[in-house]
Amino acid sequence: MQTICVKTASAKYDVVAGSGLIGSLARRIEKIAGKLPRRVFVLTSAPIWGLWGQRVQQSFREAPVVLFLPPGEEHKTLASVEKLLRHMAQAGGDRGSLLIAFGGGIVGDVGGFLAAIFMRGIPYIQVPTTLLAQVDSSVGGKTGVNLPEGKNLVGSFHQPLAVFADIGVLGTLPDRELRAGLMESVKAGIIRDRALVRFMEEHADEVLGRDPKALEKVIAASIRMKAGVVNRDEREGGLRMILNFGHTVGHALEQATGYKTLLHGEAVGWGMVAALYLARQRGTISRAQFERLERLIHLYGPLPPLKLRAAKVAAATGVDKKNVGGVRRFVLPLGIGDAGVVEDVTAAELESAVRYTLGRSGERS
Amino acid sequence: MQTICVKTASAKYDVVAGSGLIGSLARRIEKIAGKLPRRVFVLTSAPIWGLWGQRVQQSFREAPVVLFLPPGEEHKTLASVEKLLRHMAQAGGDRGSLLIAFGGGIVGDVGGFLAAIFMRGIPYIQVPTTLLAQVDSSVGGKTGVNLPEGKNLVGSFHQPLAVFADIGVLGTLPDRELRAGLMESVKAGIIRDRALVRFMEEHADEVLGRDPKALEKVIAASIRMKAGVVNRDEREGGLRMILNFGHTVGHALEQATGYKTLLHGEAVGWGMVAALYLARQRGTISRAQFERLERLIHLYGPLPPLKLRAAKVAAATGVDKKNVGGVRRFVLPLGIGDAGVVEDVTAAELESAVRYTLGRSGERS
């Protein structure tokens, strides 16, 4: 078990990564928050709750009120939020209530947002059940939902009281989701942690084989990287921007495919390939580094093939919400284990990076 | 012109009260926020914008994007919020955008909430155009909307960059709204400012006659009282609770009348009568103080008559969201200019206070 402390301007809390956490969840929460309040809510999805609900519930003396969010990005909406908030009000929720988000990234984002806006803010706990949520979305306090106009356009920064990343629940995670989640760990290594890059290169079999020790090491290192960045920059003033490595083209790919054919981690995987190509062209990484890092991405693949036109993808980067005032920002690696932000990427550079990426997808499919 | 500084744990900003502010709004905002961003949004309502929109717009070099919220509590919903957020996204809003809430309390609450959750938070300016909004809702950073289950059950704490309370725009405010808004000033005096109580007693004619000097004095004193409380307690830990004087029964009256027959300030006026009666019964104010304060409330009336059963009103206090863990909290004045919170009000005490209030309403109607 490893504990990583997250410190932001507005809050301080622990992220615990280890095995067997959910069986003692109530006791662990009481250690942090004191006696449990009159109303504890659990937001989850039916498939996840079917697998783990009983074990979670057994740790509580009084059964929590369980709220269900149907699986799928299409339910990450203000309409779902309204329905759930009404349910909370009807069930007697008040300002002292506590919410536990038990599920993947969507449950975490929606659960955090419910906690952020119910009665103008109640405390909450993140219990991420996918690898992606464990290493990425459950740390940093970003919460929110989509609009028809774009993903995550609505939300709050609301830090949890604690995050419990239970490696045991990953046992039932589909292989594709495991691999997609590991893309965020690859990202963590490339932008901030050389040792993690090496570990993931050398222990791919154990990691993909879900060896608990190997997984704990990768997950804890990924969380530690993100916590380190968030600690210094809660609201994306500058440093936090580097966490978007692979995300500019990644989001464009998700958008161009209607959020249907790619998992988020897979889109980020291809987005990193594009960013690496751009970095190689600009000389911020060497040819050898480029090849080594692209190999690492495919080691944790396979990434699904892309059937898209380069111009369409390049155009889709224009609506990325990271573009403050219309500037096209890009995170590029500086060697291995460091990264910086550039704002002067031209349309031509972008298109050639996208073209390379689509070409690689064709070769590998 | 008077400037009151609000300092909370999360922000520091000025509330400016005076005449002729909206004609120089853009320049005033630039003095605080620097150069205006690419997209400035104004949330307002059609009647208010019809009266003052041109004057506001003339102060901007580039016309802001105007968003309209239909008047009425029934539009203070998540559905309205979603529509407005989509409009903002479609109009090219980004994280650097600025929102101006130009209108009464509902526009302020919804505008602040839009700013709190669009792109996980953008800066905003409050320009309250009703007396109630000027003295109460525009200070303190409370934002939000209603659910069918109750008022203001959803929202955020999000502090504005500045508040401009223009006394000039009160010229077109209906008399009934002016009087209702002044109930919050009466409240301010009772719980925290003896001098304001005296001023309002001695200058009722000037205040109700909209003499700018008298109004500025009452408005600035009310804002100063609220700012003083919010400065010490942003999130209603303890002290801020006293701002709810008159609101427990006030909210119950609003709810029992379906939010249709009473303005918020009027409900608070009757709620203060009930709380004063309770305080008198418990001896936290003398009989003379009770009579003096009740007289002051009616001086700024008339309050509309109430046609309700006492039991129904008393029951409606049970769902007040201030009741953490089911305790029935009440703010009671301690003499004139001070107040405290009690948690042990019995159902019988409450009912007799409500019965007195309904009786007074009958005598006066």
C-alpha cells in the first residue's frame, strides 16, 4: 500500500493505492472524516455495483443511499446531474451529507460535480474502479459533465476528502480498458518520470498480466507524478498544462470519431504519437528517443486503427477548450521525463503530425 | 460613492455603491480586471435590458454577447442554466471569458452559477439592479438555482471580481420591490447595526422617497454589515448563520404560498416578526425592543396579508436546508444590533410564533 499526499491551494488529502481497500471503506473514511453523517450517498454504475457493491456495503453499519448513473459518455450530462440531485434532495440529503463516487472516470467526474454543487458543496470520496480513473481523473479535483458543444465544458474544481485506488477491483476490468488506462501512465513517464518509462519498458508482461506488485508500482508512480504537478498548480495556470500531453490531438480524434470508437486512453495514445512526431520535427527529442517512446506506446497497445481524414482531425483541434483566446497550445516532450508548452504550432506542422499518426495506424491495423 | 472591501478565504473584491456607475461600466471593469477578454457575456432579463441596456452597451468598445433569462423564479432552473451554457459555448466562450450579471437577485444567482461552472469557472462581475440584490444577494458569493424539491438546493460559492450597485437604476424599481428589499436592510440593522436601525426609523420618508443620499447610506450600511460577516465566515460555519435572521419562517411562508404571493423580502419581513416574537418569549429582547422593531418592519411595509394555517407553515420549516442533521436552527436577536443562533426551538414555540405572525397579518390586512 502506498499513500501519496495531494496539496493544493484549497485542500490537502491522501490518495491511497493498494489491495483490499474497499472491504474496509467505511472505517477508512471515518478515520479521515470522523463519524459518518446521517446520509451517505454512493454514486456508481449498475455493472460495477453488481460486482463490488456487496463488499462495499458490508463495511457500513448503516446502508448508504445508492445512486445509479447508467454507463456511457452519453449520460455524462446536466440532465443526469439534475435527476441525481433531485434524488439526493428527496432522500433527505443535507449540507452535512457525504458522497462516495464508486466507479470509473465518468462516475468520478459526475460524482465530484454532484458534491460540488449539491447545497453549494458537500464533501466526497473518490473510489476509482478503472485504471484510467485511478491514475488520472480521480486526482486533481476536476469534476464536470459534457455539453452537446463539447466534452467537460461544464464543471467545478472540487477536491475530494480522500481517494482510495483499490488494485483488487482491477481484476474484473476488461483488458482493453486496462491497456487504455496504462496510456496515462506512459504519459506520466514521458513528461515527468524517466524511471517509470524504464520500469514500464522492462516489466510490460507483469503489468499487463496484472501482477499486483507491478500494477501498484505503476499506479503509485503515475499518481505521484500527477499529485506533484497538481500540488504546484491547482487550476492549470501553467505547469498543470503539461498533463495535457497527447490530449490536443487525442481530443480531436475522440471528437472526429464521435466519442464512439476510441477509449479516452487510446485516443491519448495516438495523440502522444502525434505530439512525439511534432517534437521530433522540432528537435526537442532525438530520433532515438522518438523511436523508443513510440515503441513504448505500442507495447501497451494495440491501439485501434483510425479511419479519418487528416484535415478533419486538424480542424477538430481548434475547438479544444485549452485554447485560451484562440491560441493553439501544444505540450511537447523535452527529452524523456520533461516537457514544455509551445503556442506557435502552425497548421502545416499539425497536419503533418496528424498525417503521420494516421499513417502509422494504417500500417499497424 | 462608497466602496466596501469584501475579504474571504478565497477572494478579495470591492463592492461599490453610488450613482451613475453603469455608464462607465467597461472602464471600471478594466481598472480591476485589466484589458477586457475576447468574449464578454452579459446575463440579464429583457425588461431590465430594455431600460438600461443601451447605457451599459455604450461603455464597451466591442459589444458584449447578451444572454437573456426570462423573469421569474420559475426560470431559475438547471434547464435554464444548460440553455445559457450552450449559448456561451456556441458564441465562442473560453476560459478567459468574463460574465457580467446585470439584473435582480435571480439574474445574479444564475449568472454567478454560470460563471462558477462554465469551463470549471470564469470570472464575473455583479451589477445588481434591485435593492434586494444590491444589499443582499450580490455580496457573499452564493450562486445557484432551484430544484422542484426546494429553493437554492444547487449552486456554488463563487466570488465576483467586483460588485457595482448603481443607485440610479433603482429609479425604475416598482415601489413594492423597493420596500421588500429594504426588509434586508432592516434585518442588517437588527442583527448587527443599531445606528442603521435608528437611521431607518428617523429617515423613512427620504429612504422610501428614493432620496439618493439616504438610499446610498442605507445600502452601503447594509452591504458593510454583510461584508463584515462574510469576511469572517465565507461558508456559513457559524457567524454567517446570523444572516438567516427572519429566513427560517420566511422560507416556510414562501414555500407554503408556492413562491407566488410574497416577494422574498416580504416573506423575510413576516419571518422577522415571528423571530422577534420568539425572542421576546425567550427574553433575549425586551418588550419595548420587540415593539420598536416590529414597528420598524411595518414602517417599511405594507407586508401582504397571509392566508395560511399555522401548522402548515410550521411544518414547512422542517425542510429548510439550514437544518444540518435535522436540528431546527433559529437566529434570535440579542437586544438591538446583535444576534445569536439557538438550536432547541420546540415545535410548540415555533407554532405560537407563527400563530402570532398570522394574527398580526390579519389585523393589518
